[in-house]
Amino acid sequence: MRDEEYDNDLEEELRWLAGRLEPVPPGLLRAAQDAFAWRDMDHELAELVSDSLLDADEATLVRSSQEQRLVSFRASRVSIDVEVTRSRDERSLLGQLTPPQPAVVEIRRRQGAVSVEADELGRFRSGPLQPGPASLRFRSAAAAAMPVVATDWFCL
């Protein structure tokens, strides 16, 4: 029992020192709290399957424009392809749902969420967004056709 008390005291002292000498930045703490608040077990998660920024080798990065990035997500009954376009300090999204279907697409950000409509061909577009973490959530126009799907978080 004595070792357990010593371990608890040591852990408490280390937490105090870490908090005093290297506190968690307020922005990071806020982002973690926001990410936790967005969780919802009723949604299906669409996992990241491809990211041109991560998949590119050095030769591709030299030849290609860094203004556009392609990101793909896959869930059990839908895939989502997104082109992220960078211009100055803003980003815009152009996306496609497969199979094509009308849907409400919610772009979730630390600053809040923005909703856009996907047309009958599954295409959607956002206006200018600030760089930073984002997640997409899709709600099919025919609610019985597919459950709500949310993507992994990725950086714009």
C-alpha cells in the first residue's frame, strides 16, 4: 500500500510541475473540448482513405501545385471525395458523394458549423473557410437511405 501512496504523491507533484512549467495552450485545450463535444455515437464514421498531401512523394510535391489537395473518406455505404483549394489565408471545398444523392453537408469547425447542400449528383461546394481542423457530416435527403455519416477530422 505504501508504494501506491508514493506513486499517487509523485503523480500529483509531476502534474503540478507540468502545469506550472509547461501549461496546455488555451487554444489546444479549447480544440480538445470542442472535439469531444462533437462526438456522437449515432453517426457512422467515414474513415480517411486517401490524402494527396500525405500520399505524395517528394518528386510529386515538386511538380504539383500546392494550391489543391484531394482527400477521400469511406463509410460502409458512401464515399466522399473532397478537393481542398487554398488561396491566400482561406480554403474552399468542392466535394462529391458516391453514390450520388442529395444531402445536407455540415462542415464542422472550431469556429462553428457551416451547412451546404449536395445536389442530386452528390456535388457540394463551400465558400471561403479559415485554415484549421474540420470534419464533415452528411445527412441524406432521404433519411432512410443512409444514416448520418461524419468524417474523421482533417486539417484544411
